[in-house]
Amino acid sequence: MNLSQLEIILRAHKIWVRSQGQKGKRADLSFMDLRSAPLDNADLTRAIMIGANLQGASLNNTLLCRAFMPFADLSGTTLLNTDFSHAKLMAANLRDADMRTARLEGADLQGAMTGGTRLPDSSTKASLKMVVIEILVIRR
């Protein structure tokens, strides 16, 4: 996907969010390579991003409230002031992501890989439902 295609999707999604689904189109960025996409300050509220590759991307000040992001790759990603409130991040790769100032209230991180992830400290009011699964590969 090139930058102009992404801009069209983001514009249509913004209209969809503001009109509460009456106009525009909900963004579906599933399985897309968004590693170099300019997503700082984007509104991706309720976007569908199954298996999206955001590895190493910058998503500072991005709204991902109620986004559906199972199996997304956010490893090494900078997520400063990113709002993941009630987002679905099941089995997402969050390894080495910087989430210290991310809002995670009600986020579902069940099965997420979080090795090396910098999560909000205990003073942040975040209710996390997190189960870390380490997968062992047995070789014959």
C-alpha cells in the first residue's frame, strides 16, 4: 500500500468515526505492512487491524480505542500517549515496545507476547487482562 492509498483509507475512516458509522468507511488494515506508515496522531478508533505489521512504527498520540488488532506485530514500536482503551490485542507481538505512557484501560492483551515491553507503571490506572504465552518448539 502506498502513502496516498493509506491517506484515503484514513480520511474515510475519520468520517466513519465522526458519523458513528453512517458515512465514510471503517478502516480495515488487516495483514498490511505499515512499518513505515506515518501514523502519529492518527484516529484509528475501532479500526480492524488483524495481523497488521507495525513493527518499529511510531504511533505516538494515536487513538486505537476499541481497535481490533489480534496477531498484530507491534514489536519495537514507540507507543507514547497512544490510547488502546478497550482495544483487542489478543496474541499481539508487543516485544520491546515502549508503552510506558500508553493508555491500556480495558485492553485485552490475552496471549500477547510482552518480553521486553515497557508497560505503564503501577501509578497508571490501567486494568489489564494479560496472559503471556511462551511457545516452546520441540524439535525431533
